[in-house]
Amino acid sequence: MEGLTLSDAEQKYYSDLFSYCDIESTKKVAANGRVLELFRAAQLPNDVVLQIMELCGATRLGYFGRSQFYIALKLVAVAQSGFPLRVESINTVKDLPLPRFVASKNEQESRHAASYSSDSENQGSYSGVIPPPPGRGQVKKGSVSHDTVQPRTSADQQEPASPVVSPQQSPPTSPHTWRKHSRHPSGGNSERPLAGPGPFWSPFGEAQSGSSAGDTVWSGHSPPPPQETWVSFADTPPTSTLLTMHPASVQDQTTVRTVASATTANEIRRQSSSYDDPWKITDEQRQYYVNQFKTIQPDLNGFIPGSAAKEFFTKSKLPILELSHIWELSDFDKDGALTLDEFCAAFHLVVARKNGYDLPEKLPESLMPKLIDLEDSADVGDQPGEVGYSGSPAEAPPSKSPSMPSLNQTWPELNQSSEQWETFSERSSSSQTLTQFDSNIAPADPDTAIVHPVPIRMTPSKIHMQEMELKRTGSDHTNPTSPLLVKPSDLSEESKINSSVKFASGNTVDGYSSSDSFTSDPEQIGNNVTHQRSHSGTSPDNTAPPPPPPRPQPSHSRSSSLDMNRTFAVTTGQQQAGVVAHPPAVPPRPQPSQAPGPIVHRPVDADGLITHTSTSPQQIPEQPNFADFSQFEVFAASNVNEEQDDEAEKHPEVLPVEKASDPASSLRVAKTDSKIEEKTAASVPANVSKGTTPLAPPPKPVRRRLKSEDELRPEVDEHTQKTGVLAAVLASQPSIPRSVGKDKKAIQASIRRNKETNTVLARLNSELQQQLKDVLEERISLEVQLEQLRPFSHL
Amino acid sequence: MAVCVAVIAKENYPLYIRSIPTENELKFHYMVHTSLDVVDEKISAMGKALVDQRELYLGLLYPTEDYKVYGYVTNSKVKFVMVVDSSNTALRDNEIRSMFRKLHNSYTDVMCNPFYNPGDRIQSRAFDSMVTSMMIQVLSRAPCCRAGEALWA
């Protein structure tokens, strides 16, 4: 055989015809009987037919292979066009019309031929032309189809999905279909209003008359909607299959099969007729499906297990791969079982596939399983204006049908989400998300770090925190002091103040902030400490700082900051000790008469003291508690001076030495200073408590702190020292009555020393602050660079 | 993001393998094949513990100069191997995990299909599309790559 060149239309047409003849779905061999009938339908003289068969080589081979079949068809076309039959005429004859076959098939095919020539993309017509035999032993009484074919001529509804094409075809006429279908339930052969079937169909009609089994099946179905072309083919293939199956004893075949094939035909019919949606399931089809479902699973709300469904659908003789795909499409909830809706969808897809429709990639909306509550609202055939089949049947109709209940549309998402949800037990990536979260926070705007509750830690602060811990633990035995010591940490934990947020972001501050407190407002000191705490959180350790010690009262927190302020502000241990000693040194309510005492003494002291005293008197009238505090200070100072002289000496000595060292060490020094201060403070109260006046419980110091806070806040930095001194004076107040003179001088001396050290440390602090700022700037710039670099490596 | 995705059966024959053919695919086949040894190592290392305690996600099996190979094994000893491009630095571990999770889910869906015989090659279109979606992301990042075709028909 020479090579056969076929045009597209021809190719499609021939393949359809071949598949039609390929009743055994072998895809290789066309049944001889079918082919013969086909040729007979071509209305060619028998000898021509024989000649054709000879030429195509079938006689040699004994069967019609695909190539032989195609050649034969081409020869038929040649013969029909009147050209002499020659082998070479296959390719030489140009513009050959498609072979025409008479009788029911003929008309349709001629229609198809016309449509093919007009539009080679009439894939919809395929279904009309040659519905592949369902392969099930379906007995269709519908041999009437033959008759219907003729009426079908007028009612041309070949392309259900391509109304655009084939203008020559008239829209479907329901009467025809109705007539056709009415025949079906009637039991078939009895009614044949459309007589005169072509010779082609007659044999089938006879065959069908012999099939009673299918009749009963059919009677169950109501007349299907217009689907003329389909009806005939639906009938004929089954009948043809019936012919072949008869020997195999139709009775043995399950009703399922027969019904299935009948349904198939019905569905196909419906599909081809509906212009809007080829995937619509008509009522008859649905009814049929439901019946089929019942045969497998009597409970309509139950499931068909996968194995049963597999058996059932395997009978359709579709390739396993396609069945697998159909399953994937229809098993919506992926549970391995089919509900009624899923089953109907699967069945529908099988039918469609059998009739030549390609399987869609996604389940068409009309086939999606409806949720129960939407059963009423969702009309199965409700697909208005869906001309989804304009082109290839492989494309699923637009899934955006407005009629589709939104719930159905949410199914895929639900499905997906459920898939996401139904993950296997795996360690969740929460840890990773957590780290991501952290990494997101840290590089975020440092200035906004305040709002993040994530504790930020700086490595240096660890030491500081340890110190704090030590202090806390160290001062456990002294109740008054522990809250005091605790309070700074409390404050640091809780307060997030904007002013020193920058330090919070800088992970290297710690010591700086502590030194910072020297110069900044006492209020800020607490903030810095706070930020130190916050810094500690963001350190690589990412561990929260130790839980804040219990705060006695809200007011105490502020006062605690004040305490810290005093502690840091006054470098000298003496004053600090005095400060710390204040709480324990709280005497019984100082008498107002004592107030003038220290005030009197103060002017004698150095200027700083004078200013202090100047402030204190001013403040005294402002607050009723002032007097108390001033007394406290004096008392505490006196006490402190007595006991803490050595320590006070030590501190100034230590400090200058430390100042000489590098900032880091000075940083540490500052910390150690505070440490020492704390320790001294801790020791002082002990001493004080042992020695001098018994110290009142914390409330007194609270008051003092409150007041000092109040007075400190409005004050400027220069008051820091004064307040510190003042606090010392106040603390020492209780001791005024004891040894005023001695204390005064000692206090003044200590004050002077403290002031000196204070100034030194303040200078140090400013230097360190500057360094801190520089380092922070560097850090930020590096981060920016990193961010810039990252996208490039990101690819 | 993945350059090659492979599903290996319990008996260590491939059920599905697909790669983006930027170069010869055989290289990826080889990488997957060699990674099976590493997978077995990891499984046996954890083998003393109960299977339940065994982590499904194996993590980075081994890195090469250009690629990194990640592994994942199910409780039925079906292995998923994924080869990703090393230049994709943005790929985090949890992203790989999620990709494996998706693979596992799709594989389960394939298994649920009664028409699928365990041990057959996976020819499911849904599975294919899912793998394509995983691999096609590479296109968004590296325009030079093309989405791969299924190696097996």
C-alpha cells in the first residue's frame, strides 16, 4: 500500500468510522461485518466494494487494519466521486469529498462530512457519528434508531457543544428525539413510526428484536431529551454488540452492564444535544445512574468501595489509565469510595469517554458532587449559556458557571485545605516558623522594637543580669533591700520607654546604658536598665530574662527606678549605700522639727550641697513627705558615712583606676560599680540595721522614693547629683539626732567625693554612649548591606 | 523549585521520576539512585526506635556542588527524593517539608485510586500536575529553565 495522506477532516472522519467499526475496542482491527455494512451503506455496487476491499489489502490480510480501513474509505470516496478505482487514486485525487454512507448513518455522515469539510474541529460531531460501543452487553431495543436517523436528518444536532459550527445543521428538534426515545421505553421494535430504515440498519433492528433483556431495562427510563443523533448510535452500537454478545448469552451479563450501556447511550444523547453543557447530567441519565448505584450499593447515602467501582467501570472497557483518570476526577473527597454524586459523575465521564469526548483535566462543575443542602438548588442541568464545547471536547466547560452553588466551588478549596490538613504526623515546622518570626522581628525597625514583647538580650547584659541575680540573691536576707534591688529589674522588665529604644536594638549596650544613667535623667536610668533587659531578650540566646521579681506595689516600681537612679547616679558607695540604706534606715516618722536641722546643716556644705539644700527646702513645702525624706537622708548619710567611709573611699579610688582602662573595662567597671554599690547597699542596710536605728518597713522608703521621683522628674540632669545627695541626706535624717555634727562633715566630704566621681563617670558615660552610637550605626549599615546582598544571591 | 522529583518504591525501583531537563536527565537519575543509599542509612540509623517515632522527613541527604538532595520516607518505605538547585538559597527547610507533604498527599491520592495497582508507575495526571506546580516555580526565578516533560510516557 502506498502511503495515505489524509486531510485533517478526513483523518478525523476516518478515525471515527474506524472506532465505530472497532466494536471490540481493539483499535486495530475493524470488524469485518461492520466494515462490510459500512461499505454497503456507501451505496456502491458490490463489485466496487469488493474491488475496494481488494485494493486496500484487506482481502489479503483477512481483516481490516486501520490503514486498510482508511484506504478503503478513501477508495469509497473516490468511487463515490466517480473516479476510477485505482490504487494511485488514493493520493492523486485531490479535494475528495468524504465518503458518504447511506442510510441513517449516511445522512449523519453526510452531515458530518459537510461539517468536517466546513470545520474540521467538529469534534462534537464525532460523538454523533460514531458512538463507540459501550462494550457492555447492552441490549438496546432501540433499533428504532434507524428510523430516527432519518428524522434526524432534519434535526441536525451533531455538535452539541459547537453550535457555532455547522451552520448547515438545523437545531435539534425535540419531536424527533422524543419520538425516538419514546420508542425506547416502549419496548423497541413495536413502534417504528419512522419506517424505511436503510439496509444498513435493518440487520440491527432484527437483532434488537431478539433482545428482550435490554427492553426491560429501557422501560425504566423516561424519554430522554433531544439527542437524535445519539439515540441512533446509542442503539446501534449496543445492538451490534448485542449481535456479538448474543452467542455469549446475554442473560449472563449483569443488568448492570446493560443498564450501564443504555445509560451510556442516553447520556451521550443528552450530551450531544445540549448546547450549553456537554457535561450536564440529564434527569434520565441521573436516574439511570442512581439505579446503577443501587445495584451496587442499595443505600443511596452510602459509598461504593473502590474495588466494586473498579469492577463496575472496568466493564466499560475503557483503558485502565483513563479509568484511573476518571476516578481521580470523580472521587472528590479522595476517600477511595464513591458517593452517589461521585458515582454519577464517574459514570457520566465514562459515558462521555466512550463516546469520544476527551476527559477533562478538572472535574466539570456540573459533575461536582453537590453538598447535601444544595441538592435542591443545584440543578444538575443548570448551566445557562455554557457553550463550553466551542472547541475541543477535551476542554472542560467553564467552571465559573454562576449557577453553580458557591459551596460547590468551595469544594476544591476545602478539598485542598483538607488535604493540607490531613498531613501525616510530622514534626510541624513551628520551630522554623518561630525562628522566622524572630528573624523578622529583629531586623525590623529597631525604633519600633519597643512594641515587641519579645525580650531582647544583649550578651553583655547577661553579665549584668547575673549581677542582678546576685544582688537579688545576695540581698535576700535583707528584706528592705531586696525589693529595692528587685525593683530596678522590675522596672527594666516592664517599662518600654522610647527614649532609649535605640539602645534596645543595639545589642551591645548594656553597660552603656548603665553608664548612661549617670548623665541622663534618673528616670531614664531606669529606662536604660529596662532596655538593657529588653536587649537581653533579642540576643542570640533568645531566652527571656529572669522573671521580674515580685513588685510590691505599682508605686514601688517607680520608686525602684529612683532607687536605681540613685544607685547609679551616685557612684560613691557611700552615697549609694546611704541611698540603699534608706529603706532599711527608715526611721519612725521624722518629726518636722528635724527637718530644718539638716537643712541648716546643708548650707554649710559645699555648693552642691547647698543647691541640694536649696532644692530640698523648696521641695519640702511641695510635698508633705519631703521633710521625712530629708530627715531620712541625713540619717542615712550619717549612718552611711559612719559605716561606709571605707567603702566610699574605695569607690573613688577604684573608679579613677577604672577610668583609665578601655571603655569595655570601664563598662564592666560601671557594672561592677553598680554591683559594688548594690553589694554595699546590701551590706549597708545590714550594718545599718544592726547598728543604728531600726529601719522602718518598705512603705517608708516607698514614700521617699516616690517623692524623690517626683522631685527628680521635673529636675534636669544637674539635679541628679543633688537628688542623690539629697537622698543620702534624707536617708541620713533619722540619724540626725544622733551625731549630727560628725555626720555632717562626713556627709559633706562624701558628697564632694561622690560628685567628683560622678562627673568623671558622667564623662565616661558620654564617651561610651558615643561609642555605642557608632557601633549601632555600623551595625545598621552592615545589616543594610546584607539585605542588599541577599537578593542577588537569592537568584 | 525542585529540579527533580522522584518517588521510589519500597523495593527501590522508581515509581515516578521527573526532572527539568536543563541538562541530561540521566544525571538526576543517577543522583536519585545514589541518594537511596543515604536514605537507607538514615532509616537504619533510626531503625532502633519505633517506626512511629521515626521522622518522615529526612532532610538534606547530601549536597553537591550544584544541587542539594532532600529525602522523605513514608511509613510504608516509599521514598520521595527531591533534588533542588543550590542557587535557590531562599528555599528553607520548612518549604522543603511542605513540598514533601504535598507529594505525600498526592501520592496517597494516587494510592486511593482503585485503578492504580501498587507497584505500577504513577501515571496520574493529578500527580503530574502537582509535581509540575512544584517544579514550575523554578521558572519564575530562573527564566532559563524549562518545565520538564515526564520521563516516562
